[in-house]
Amino acid sequence: MIKSYLKITPDLTRRIRLTVADVDGTLLSSGDSVSPEVFKSIQSLEQCGIMVGLASGRPLSRLEPLAVTLDISGPVIAENGCVAKLKKGNDIIDLGYSRQSALAAFDKLKTDFGKSIRKAEDDSRRQFDVGFYADGIRPEELITHLEGIQLLDSGYMLHLIQEGVSKGATLRRLLGLIGDGTMRPGEVMVFGDSATDVSLFEEFENSVLIINPGLTEEQTKGIRNLAKYKSKSPFGDGFVEVISHIINKRLAVRS
């Protein structure tokens, strides 16, 4: 059963070496600018020795500038796990993924549903994930027209990506390359709000659901059943309260 973030113990806060957060709905409610409180929380993590990374559905060209602004030292994972860097400014890691199946699936949806299917504004920036909208069509109906592809609903847009690709799987692949190469899954804490973050919660037991009141119960059902902890406040405010708790408990252990 999901617990309040207040149940995160001092012992766990001492073990955490890396936190990885989704962006939209987790750090931000909308737009591209984080609040001063979110920025301060992220800097507090870095200053006490906990690396911070991002895992988002955004294309890298929108995600990496945020990583630079936040001055984080952890991995940058874009397009729901399709694109990754070990840290901002590094080269993209070749994960061996393709966009072909996603493009073919999008063309099929266009054939089946016509003008109701339209690409997202930032799709031209994407290398593997196809971001799109389906006006008046439920994801459950779209799925019946697809085969051999993943359809994800972030609450902001829909995504088509190659089977087997996910934020969680990509982060797991990167662990042995981060820092001294000894990081274990139990030393990672992940933060998310929607179905696109389910894989993070499946791969990493130390998971925190950030409340997103803009999502329906159906859109959060899968992740709520997996989350270990949850925030009380929504969006960035929820992230801040959880990080404040972690920092306070960690400092108490050291003192």
C-alpha cells in the first residue's frame, strides 16, 4: 500500500545516491520554468551528495536546457527512455533504438482516424518517440488499432515508442556507467506522476508519486498501484516537500 512521504526513513535517506525525476506534472505543472523552491531543493540534493537526473517524455532539445539551468550532475533521459546522456553536455549514448515502428504506427492511426490524429508541436525535434494528439478518441480505442508498438499517455500528449523501451529500462542500463560504476537500484529514488513513469516505479523500489490533480483516476491507476510513497501537495510543491523531508532526515542521521 502506498505510504506518505513522511514514512521515508532516515536510514533510506542515507542510502540514496541518485534521484531521478519526471518533469511535466512532477517538477512543473505547465511551461518550462521551475519555481525557485524546486531549484533550491534540487541544489540541496546535489550539495549533500545526492546526484539529480531527469527522465522525461520531452525531446532532448527541450530537456537538456532544463538540466543546464538546474545544474544537475545526473543522467538526462529524454523521449520516454529513447534518448539518454550520462550528464548534461555529454554525447548521446547509442541505445540501439529505432523510430521506424513508431512512424508506421502513427501513419496507421492517421489512416484509421484521419484529422483526429495530429502530431505534437515538438514532434520535429524527436529522434525516436512520436508525440501526438488524438482529438475525441480514447487511448483504449487507439490501442485496438495498433500492434507491436507502445502507446503511452502522459496526460499532456500521447506517445508511440518502440516496444521494450522505457524510462525505467534505460535508467537501469545506465547505472553501471554513472559515477564509479557501483550504483545499485536500491540507491536510486525516482519521482513521477503518470503512466509514462510506471517503468521507473517497476524498476526502482524507492518510488515517489507526485500528485497531479490534472490527471484522471484512470490515468494514474497503474502508477498508484506501484508507488511506495506519495506527496501531499501537487506538482513542484509536492516534490519540494518530499525533498525537504529527505534532506532533514539525512542531516539528522549525520549529526
